[in-house]
Amino acid sequence: MGTRTGQIRSRRVKTGSGVVRRMQRCMPEGVATVLQRLDAAGAQSFVVGGAVRDLFLGRPLGDWDVATDLRPEQITELFTRVAPIGIEHGTVMVLTRTGPVEVTTFRGDGEYVDGRRPSRVVFHTDLEVDLGRRDFTVNAMAARRVVVDPFGGQVDLNRRLIRCVGDAKERFAEDGLRPLRALRFAATLGFFVEKATRAALPAALPTFAKVAWERKRIELFKLLCGVSLKPLFLLEESGMLEQLAPELFGVNARLVAMLEGAPPGWARLACWALARQVSPGGCRTILARLRAPKREQRMAENWLVANLDLGSKPPAGCELRRWLSRFGVEDAPAAALVARAWKGQRYLQFPTSVRQAIRVAPPLNVADLAINGRTVEDLGFAGKEVGLVLGSCLNFVLERPSRNRRRTLLEFAHRLSTGRSQQKNNTFFSPPIGFSDPRDPSLERDDDT
Ligand code: ATP
Ligand code: MG
């Protein structure tokens, strides 16, 4: 486990009263207003789920979810600005000055029929019923003036365990996403999956298969952002990896350590693909299967192409500019981080070199050249030749950015045109070796490379 996990391990889990105090200190104004309004209406109201867990752990806080015994229509009446998103599941989104707050009626779930969603939700007035339908003990706590923890969430936080609320087999059979969520929380919190919960993972596979790819993608992405990637062993052992990305089969300790050193998210998937010798197109296929946005598919594919193009030593100077020119400055910084994780020690400084090279803003594309297609046409080139000449000019400039002057490039292109009249094949479009403009003293310096 990486050092970041170690930091979490050494952090003390707060006590119940410590959490109530921290909650009062950290609570966004909008959440406090919502709770006060619910109090004034005589309702029970609690902060529930992830916020309570993260308050105990002293982690950065994300969404604050509120649960109450009021019905959705009663909640709606209490607030002037609401978005009735998810009202059929009992959730009203209250729009506050500090952002939206989800207020959900205490609910139990009706029967799960298809392993994905409950057939119906049943509203309750009992907080414990609401906590009982939640996935893991550490997510099944509520806090207000006191902490309500009927399933031993605090004990599991102290033991660093992800444990299902109730019988793991049954809970996984209800909702096939939960097995992957178990691994995701183990990764993000740096926790272990409790024995019975772990034992129930393989049997959950048929239900896992029914879950929408989008929901699986969100959890896999969060898993890949985790402080620990040890849960990847369980992802493979349980059979979930076989369904998600059989191409990536073969998790071992070296791979896990390498991926923990890579930037969180899909960059880790890209490193994993490199380690398993998956092609760039294959990596794209995995992300397409997971219904990732096209932009993310292209980006990961590009990272792989960029890395396959790198040698054992990091490129510098002219080679680095060529690399940047090929992959574009947009994807290059992330591709460089992937390279650092994948290639190891020799590429330690590579992301810094890439950032520095980009900061200097050298000409990297035909559009950055000091001449354009019109200029080339004026020299007598036509049709496809224009693009070839501009490509040659770009190569010439990538060698030394200070060559990007109109006069120098005109002279260079002119030489190409002279070459054309002498040669019948296309080789004249390669830049003449050692070409330099004698009228331009800056060309004699070789300080760009
Ligand atoms: P994060 O900080 O990553 O958002 P979170 O605990 O808030 O963590 P969410 O996915 O936002 O996780 O869910 C909010 C809460 O809703 C959880 O803490 C849990 O109590 C409950 N929950 C979410 N998904 C499920 C599920 N599939 N089955 C049971 N309970 C769930
Ligand atoms: Mg959340």
C-alpha cells in the first residue's frame, strides 16, 4: 500500500461527540438552513451517509445528504427553491445559497426484482429502517445532535473494514453494483473488505452482469482514483474484471505498485493497458464498452500511442518538440505522467520537461508557421504539394524554432521548388540537411535543442 494509504491509517478516527462538533464547524450554510427549516416544521432530520463517514475519518467532505421523516411533498412545501429531481425515490433537491442539498424521506426499499433497483420505495418514519437499506456499515450512520450508528459503522471505521449492512449475499443479490462499490470504497478509503463481504463477491456476478455500464464505469473510475489499488486483486479474483475488461487480466503486486504511482483515474487504466500490451485501439474499446464519453476514449487511446512512441530514454529538445507536435499539447502533460509511471526512474523528470517545453510555446503545428498555404502557392506549388511543403517547413522548424521566420521559410521553400525541378520523385520535400539561412545569424546558434 502506498504512502498516502499509510497517512490514512495513522489518522485517528474521531469519536461520536468529536464528529458532532466537527459537523457543526464544517457544515455549509445551506445545509444548516435546510436542517433548521426542517426542525421548525417539527420534523426529524439528519445528515446521513458519506458525509458522516468522512467526518469521522477527517477526510475532505463532498456532498451533504439530509434524511427526514417528512414526505417529499411536505419537503417541497417548506422551501421556495427546489428541483424535484428523483422525487419518485423520495428525494427533493433544495437549492440553497451554498449549493444544492438533497433531502430524502426515510425509506426502505421494496423488493428488488432485477438486481438493479428496488421495484418501489416505501417511505418510513423510522431512521433505522433508512440506515438499514444502505450498502455498508460505514455508510449507514446518521448525525445531528448525536450520532446514530445501529450497524457498528464506527467499529468498522476503526478496523478499516468495508462490511455489508446485513447479509452480504442478500445485499449483493439486491443490487449488483454493490460488489464493485465495496471495492471502490476499499480503494478510496484504503480499507479492507471484511471476510463475509469478500466471500459473497463471486456469487454476485450474475447480478453484477445486469447493472448498466454507466453505473459500473462511475464506480470503476472512483476505484482507480483510490489511495490503494490492492482491491484490484479482488476485482480479478471475484470475476468482475472478466466482465469489465478481460483484456487487463493478470493483476500482480508490481502492477498494483506501478498503477498507484500513476495519476488517478483513466491514466491508471492506460498504464494498465500498456503493462498488459493492450493496443491503443484495444484501450479505446475498453472505455467504449464502459460507455465512457468519446473524448475520454480518444484521450486514453492518445496516451497509449504517445507512450508506445517513446524510447527507453526520454526525448529532449527537437525530439521532444516532435513528440509534442504529434500528440498535441492538450494530451501531452497527462501522457507524460502516464510515461513516468509506466517507464519508471528514467522518466522521473519527463513531466517537468514537457511542461517547460509547452510553456516556451514553440511552433508545433503548420498553423504556427510564419508562412501559410497562400505563400506556398505564390512560390508555384499547387494541390497536394502545398501541404507537403508546409509539412517540410514544420519539420524544419521543429528542429530549431528560431527558423520560424517568413524570410527563412520562403528561402527554404524556394529551395524545395528548385529541388522539385531537378528531381521527379517526392523526396525533395524532406528538408535539405544542414540547411540554414546565411542572412539570419540566429540560425547559427543551436540553443533551442
Ligand atoms: P462519495 O463521497 O464517494 O460520494 P458516498 O458515501 O456519498 O461516497 P454515494 O454513492 O454518493 O456515496 O451514495 C450516498 C449514500 O447512499 C451512501 O453513503 C450509501 O449510504 C447510500 N447508497 C448509495 N448507493 C447505494 C447502493 N447501491 N445501495 C445501498 N446504499 C447506497
Ligand atoms: Mg456522495
